[in-house]
Amino acid sequence: MRRFTTRGHDLLAVERFRDDTRHMVEFEVLKDGNPIGLRGETARLFLSEDDYQRALRSAALREIRITRHDLVVEGHLIRPKKKKHR
């Protein structure tokens, strides 16, 4: 059974406005034993560059699946543009 709860940071969380925050990720937890949540739950976190690299490693190990990623600049969320192939 799929759960539709969102854990982690709220969209207007204090973490969003910290000086070292560079990324916002929303992801689905794929494996139990994750400190963020249970398998099937979704979470949102505002992360520094180092924390974002850890999230990418977790995604590569299939512990989480990142469903959304935005850059954070002075508290503003900016959706990265997709590269055009020519």
C-alpha cells in the first residue's frame, strides 16, 4: 500500500533560507531503514552542496528516487533548464 505523506522540510522551512542551502529535492524512499522515512513515503529536503551529493549517491544505490530537484538561490526556487540536444 502506497503512503502519500510528505516528510522533511516544509516549503517555507527555515532551512530554505540558510546561507549554505543550494538544492531542494523531493524524493520517494525505496528501501526501509532510511532515516528520513519508510518505503513508499515521499520527502522534501533543502540541502547544502555536500548533502546533495550524498542524495545523488543514495539515488545511484536505489535507496531513493529523486522526483524533483530545484536550485535554491537566496531562498528562491529555480528549476534548472534542461539541456537541448542538437
